[in-house]
Amino acid sequence: MCGSVDYAICLHDSNSKVDLPIKILDVFACHVPVVAYKYSEAIREVISENQNGFLFENENEMYEIILKILKR
């Protein structure tokens, strides 16, 4: 199923701000980039901007990223 999408969107947040969303790794296994909420610096351990995904901090940033993706 993951392999049939162009991008995945992850809205994961964490109370501790240190755990990582395992679903992102599942999506990466299908070679699908991720647009993810940057809830802490820990998310940078799995997402490298413009390489395997994009990070956003608010709805405006997410909107801009999605527009950029759709224009490709």
C-alpha cells in the first residue's frame, strides 16, 4: 500500500519530544518521501530535508511544501 503513493504525510507529535514515528520508517522501506511535522529536533534523525522528505512547523509551511510537490 505505501508503495502506491507519491508522498506520505506524518502528523505525529510526542509528549516526550524524543520518540520517533516508526511509520516513517515503514514508508521509507517503500522508497516514499515523507512530509512530516517537526515536533522536535529528534525528527531530523530520520528525515533529511529535500533528500528523503520535508519538515514543517505549521499549516502554512505544510501548505507551501504540498504546493511545491504538486508543481513537480
